[in-house]
Amino acid sequence: MCQSGPFQRNVQFPAKSSVCTTGGGSSVSRYEDFAEMLSKQGFTVIVPELILHDSRNALGAYFDRGIVEQHFWEVVFQSIEESGTLAKQLNVPRGDIIWLGVSMGGFIASGAAAKQQGSAGLININGSGSFLFAEQLLRSRDKRTTLSTSEEQRLRKYDPLSQEQVTPTLLLHGEDDEVIPIATKQHYVEQSASTNSDVTFLKYPLINHTVSDDMIADILNWLDERF
């Protein structure tokens, strides 16, 4: 079943609960195998198209550093805003929605879960829920200019750490990630400890910015134990 509007070409499978997978920087087709794997576990899976991806004015060379720097947060913020519309389109209780994302999608999933309080769960793979810290770290690493006051304010507006969040959370990250350093995930864990005690943080030695078989197995185990 496909949905219309900005979420066209979504992949949906009938099941007992809902999982939203948000993939950044690539086509939704790359996530169809993973979505089908989750559906076989009894979940409904929605893979939304992001702005500037697929049929929504896709950029030609998304992974060019300049393009990423220019559009990364635009896509993240817009997708977080659209999460409310997506939640309504699902037509299921918010408490049945699990937000899942990889890389940029991990940022989006964390922001969506923070915005849609009362969601069933959050799974963030190789992304971060600490927006301001992540951007500051990446700018320092890449020797870019520091954030302006307006840029910092906008990041704080969407930063999950600026919002009290108690969603059951699974965080997975490669220890050798050269794209989104694991330090950004560690910062989120440390800063959110006082407001969210239900956080599982799994680290994977010798894994760069990719989703390993061990990660997939741990995700399925976590879902099986919780849902």
C-alpha cells in the first residue's frame, strides 16, 4: 500500500505495529530489504521520501561535502516538521510508532521522536540526537566557520536535548565512524541520562559509517524483547 502526497512511494506492510524508517542521502529503494525484514517480524514499515531525495527534487551529488554542508540541516528540520503529518497519515496511536533512521535518518528519527512525544520507541543508527554538539564538532573537525547566533538558535529549536524525552531508545554506532563520530552519540547519552533512563547504547568495534549484520541482529532482538 502506497501513500500519496509528500510521502509517495512509501513501503508499507500490514502488521501489528508501526516502524518509520528514514533514510538520508539515498533512495528509499535502498531500504526496502531492511523494511521487508522488519515486516516479517510483524511490523508495518513506512519508508518516507525526504525532501531533496528521490522524486522530491533530488540533488545530483548529495554526498559532495559542499552540498551536504549546505542542505543537511534543511532536510533534517523539514523532515522533523513533516513527522507530524506522517504520524497522522499512519492512522495509528502515537504509542504504536517507532522512529528508526540511519545516518541523517538517525538525526531525523531522534528529532521526530522528541517532537512526537509518547511514541513507542526510537532506533538511531550512526546518527546523533545531539544536534548542536554534533554540528560544533563537525565544524571544528572540518575547519569550518563557527556557528552564527541564528544558526545556533535554530539548532537548539530542533535539538532533542532541548526537549524532555522519555522514549524507549536504542542507539547503535560504529566506533570507527569517520562521517558522524561516535562522540556525538556518546554526548547525547550523557546529557539525556537525567531525563531518559530507558536508553540502550551499543558500540561496534572496527565499524565505520555502515550498518553491520550485528547491528541488524541487535535491532531485531531489541524489537522482539520490547514489542
